[in-house]
Amino acid sequence: MDRREFITSAAALGAGLTAKASTGTLPKRPYKNGIELSIIALGGIVVCKMEQKEADRRVAEAFDRGVNYFDCAPSYFDGEAELKLGAALQPYRAKVFLAEKTGQRDAKGAREELERTLQRFHTDHVDLYQFHAVSSMEDVDKILAPGGAAETFVKARQEGKVRHLGFSAHNSPAALRLMDALELDSVLFPVNVNTWEYGDFGPQILAKAKEKGMARMALKSLAWGKWPASIREQDRKYPKCWYQPIDEREFARHALRFTLNQEITAAVPPGDEHIFDMALQLASEPLPKLSVAELALLKTRISALEPVFRV
């Protein structure tokens, strides 16, 4: 990987994770080891259900606008995300940060998924490999057990097939335990006012990750909440999203301001390409901290739906 693409200038960034946008490009913030990431990531689901030519165009456009953080998983649309994003990223692979995941909890399964992922991305390494959707203490037990996925993660890092290790969190107690059990580089978790305020999920993970010196990446910044039971799956406006995203621009701007003013590096928007485009536009503009009145309004409005995660 060309590390020059990621060298951080502490003086330019100032204190904490404050970032300044360059003209025409997306701001970046520190990850770890001198790496800087765009504050918005492109998730692999964005390129699903479209022709490869359109996927290539969207990835090229995102890269040109400053996106250097790409996140994917083999489970996204049964591998379609990896195949299409892998092809689209070939011209840019040396200049981007590729985050991948595995849902396998045993060493053999995790190794098989990693090797397939490397083939699909036409690369010899991924920059971040993550345990996907850690959702229970049972998940953690399996990951840490003899013959568990943690063994593959550690060996793969020693082999140079992965550069950093992390996980995505869908359960707070399990996340806290995993962070104490393993030396990990980052955590991907919900940073969403509905989840934080009404699901009691998020702040405790942020605090633990800071204590451990881990980078923090945000899920569900533009999630409104679970789809209402009255809306049938086939009638959902955004079929690639398992939750109802925020699609109204001002509502989304407030939600993104909440997320990006926490102590995080970056946010992964919903998988719908139109929501991603809006997030990219919003994140290229100033996103000041919410006022007390704005936060109160956001809390009230977002509470209309059930949070996507609870403790």
C-alpha cells in the first residue's frame, strides 16, 4: 500500500478529530498508524443491483471526490458486493483503505472467507479485517475459543494478508467483552441518536474504545429506525436497506452532524446509492455541532421509529 496517501499532518488537523475540508474534496481524519480516512465510507451494498459499468462509474466518482475508505462483506447480497466492488476498485486499490468482514466464527471458516475475499478484490491484503456483526456472548465465545476465528485473524496479520483487526458491534455487552479480550485496532458501531438515546447503545462502546486506544467508525448514522410493521418488505422505498433510512436532506444533515461530532473517524452510510450520494454531499459541507435546540428537535423526530439496535 502507498502509505504516502495516508500520512497525517497533526498540525493541519489540530486537536482531537477536527478536520478541515480541502476545496472540492471530502475531509479526512486519523485512523491509526499515520493513516487518514475520508469521513464517509462507501459500503459495498451501494454497488449491488446495478450493472458493473455503473458500479465502476460510481466508485470512480467517489474516489475523485475524496473517498478512500471502502467497506464490504461477503454476506452482502451473497457475494455480489465483493465481486462488483472488487472489480470497480482495481484501478485504485493501492490508494484506498479496504475494510472487510467475516461472519464466520471458526478459524477454518474465517480463513476460507478471507482467501475468497482476497481473490474477489484482486489483492494480496485487506487493510482492516473485522468480525462481522458481533451480536451475542455466544459469538464472542466462539471467536475466542481454541480453533476460533481469532486464530485466523492473528495469523493473517502475521502473514501480511490483513493490516489491522477490528469488528462491527451489534450488542453492547459482547462488544465490551471482545475489546477487553483481544488487541484490536478499531470498532465499527452504531453512532445514531435514536440508538444512543432510546436504545442505550453506543456511548459505552465509544468510551471503551477510547480507553483501549482503538479507532472508532460509525454505523447507522443515517438510520431512522426499524421499518414500521405496517410497511411490507416488497413495498419498502429502499429495498437494499433493512432499516428505514433518513432521506430528507435537513433531517439527514442534523443526523450526520450528531454522528460526525462524536469522537469518531468516519461513518458508513446506508447501502442505497441515493442516500450515499446525499451523505457525500452533506459531509463535504461544514457540519457544526448541534445546538441544544437542534439536538432536542432531532431526538423528538427520530423517536418516531424503534431504534435499529438496543442494548
